Amino acid sequence: MLARVKLALRVATNAYDAELLDLIAAAAADIAHAGAVIEVTPVETDGVVTDYTCTDPLTRTAIVTYCRVHFGAPADYERLKASYDEQKGQMRESTAYGMVEA
């Protein structure tokens, strides 16, 4: 996930890796708190989280969008935020992400 996020943000340095890893974790937590059941797994090296894995393309896209919204001060913040909120909402209401209609 870290490489995908860095590519989307056009970040070539490792200087922001800790911040980006925190954003990835925050995105996964935000989506889960919204009620979607997702699988994002930390990758550890010597007890330190160095990356996350996720095989679901919609979850990966939502996480990348979340990171784009919250990293720096994007000129298109409102558009990115609306996009992320829509992605999260669709996941929250989808039976594919663990939600069952009442």
C-alpha cells in the first residue's frame, strides 16, 4: 500500500513514510468505523509496521483517496473529500463489505 500511496501523491522520498503509514492506518480505521468490513493487514519488520497489504481494489482506492485528502494541502481538497466520502459510503452500504440489509 505504501508504494501505491507514494505514487498517487508523487512522493519519491522515504522522508514521509511514517506519516503515510499513519494515514493508511487511519483510512482503514475510518472505513471500518463507518461499518464496512475490510481486510488491511500490517506488514512488520522487527516489530515495526513498514507497510500494509490489501487485495481488494475498492478498498485500496478508498485508502489512496483518503491519503490524498489528508496529505499536505491539496488544491482539490473538496473534490477529493467528496470522492472519498462517496467511496466509503458505498462500501458501508454494500453487502460485499459485510453489510446486511435489515
